Amino acid sequence: MIVFLLQAFGPLLDSADALVSGDSRVFLAGRTVAAGVTAFCLALLLGPKAIAWLRARFREEVKSASGTLDALHANKTGTPTMGGLFTVAATLLGGAVWGDLSNRFVQAGLLVVGSFAALGAADDWVKLRTARRGLRAKEKFAVQFGLAALAAVVLQIALQEAGATTAIVLPLGGLSIPTGLLFVPWIALVTTAGSNAVNLTDGLDGLAAGCAVVSGAAVTGLCYLAGHAVWAEHLAVPHVRGGGELAVLLSAATGGMLGFLWFNTHPAEVFMGDTGALSFGGLLAFGAAAVRQELLLILVAGAFVAEAVSVIGQVGCYRLWGFKPIACSPLHNHFVFRGHAEGRIVVRFWIGSAVCAAAAFASLNLR
């Protein structure tokens, strides 16, 4: 919306060119910050009414594969869930107001947010309205992969129009691996993996939301740098003309998640649910992949990666060798089983996320 209004005043933009950074003539840095602030304020405004509405309709039922874990979290029963609904609403509104909706990168990002939120809402509904613990894993993964593939097709077109690479860029050494016909399934896999990693982390009050704010801010920065020709050249990262617009949408998602965290800190007034976790995780991974930083995302989103790896390792070790390397997966549950206070676990994960994000940006100077 704001971009459309700015573009309607061409002469003003011509006179302001010298004051604008990056490859955007419509104040990308300012809009990026404004989108985050807008989404944060919207989340704070929508939160109380949304939580009251959710409390009357969608309350958390603590039911997992571990009876011990259910007993430890018994006091969380009845907490409103599907709070991702107002977080996604804040993200979409903030992104729509400050983003360039004619930009293909933004269009693909909006597709990820909206479609993954819808899938997450369906999964939450099944959990709350039936005896099942959500959609079947294979069905859920297949839908995620299909939705991500659609966004990947749009991304491929955007990258081709921008003259940017579709190769996998290695974080160090300046090397790359051509993807060819595998580009779409590769991006779909990365997006789906990121979506599920955030979802697995959403198990303690403020855990996923706090880590999401840190990782989201980092990926926002990566998108902005990729869209800025001078900074991209200086840091030896792929320059993606027009990709900087994704920073606006990522900033809106991060601001919305920060607003959600206001209500989600211990003791949580509302839970995110798959509605918020799947959509934010998908956008986080898609944003990094769009500016060809999907491998660096492993470090940026280190907390989410550790949670996902802990689940894979736990299941793999048990099936192959009959033992479990940690008390309970995902990783945060291991510390819960060991008697650590919930607040201490959460803050330490936040610290770990911050260290990972800082290390990722530090590595840019090593290229």
C-alpha cells in the first residue's frame, strides 16, 4: 500500500534518489523497520480480544506420547491455543501495508505464510476437536511440501528475472552447487524442514517465540543485505535484486512474533499452536533460501536445528540400537525431565539463539 502511494509520486522519488539506500527507490530500510513496528503494535492490539475469543473455543489439551511429560505440563491444560491466528494477521497486515505487493519474492513469501497458517489451523482443529494428536505425519508433510513447491516455483521465476543464482551457495570458500531441475524440490524441502523445526520447538512458554524473534531478525538482515548491491558485494554474499523486499515481510513476521511473546511468556496466556509455528518457520526458511542463504540458516536458526536434530537422533537411535540418547525429545524436554526450571531453559535457549545469529553474521566477513 505504502509502496503504491510512493510510486504514484515519481518526481518526489527522483529527487530523493540520492537519499535512498539499496536498490529500492522506496525507502526499503525505513519500510522494513516500520513493518516490524506495525506488526508488533497490531499483535498487542489484537492479542487481548483474540485470546478471549480463543479461550471460549480453543483450549489446550495436554496429550503427548509421554505420560511423564503430560504430568509435568498438567498445569497448562485449558490455556487458549491457536494464538498464531492473531500473529499471522499482524504479519499479513504489516507486510501488506509496507511491502511491495507487486514483488514476486513478497508474493511467494505471502503464499508461504497464508497457506502454512491454514494447514497449521487445520492441524490444531483436529487436535482440539478429535481424539487424534493432529493430522497424520505423512499427510501433513506431503501438504507442506506441495505448498512449499508452489512458492518455490514463484521464487525460481523471481530469481531468473533478477538474474540471480539458483545454486546452493556454500557459506565459506565462495563455492556453489548447481541445483538445475532440483531447485524446486530443494527449496520445498528447506521450507518444510524449517516449518517443522519451529513447530517442534514450541513446547515451553516463550521458547519458540523468543528464538523466532532472534532468528527472524537475523534473516531479515540477510534479506536486506542481499538486496543491497554495495553491501552484498562488500560481504561477498549473493546479490538478489528485489530480494531485499522480503526483509519487509520478515520484519513484519518478527514484529508480530515479538507481540505474541508479550502474551506467551511464562505463565503463558496463550499458545501459538501449529497455526503460528508452521507459518513462521516456513517463512523463516523460505526467506533465507530466497536470498541463497539456506545453508547459513543452519547456524542462524541453531536452536531450531538442535531441536529437530534431537528428535531425529532420538528416533533413529531407538529404532537402530534400542536406546535413547536423551531423556525426552525434543531437546528442551530433556532439560525438563532433568528438573531444570522452565524459565531457565527458555532464557538459555534465547541466549543460544543470539550467539548463533551473531556467529552467522560474523562468518560473513570470512568469505
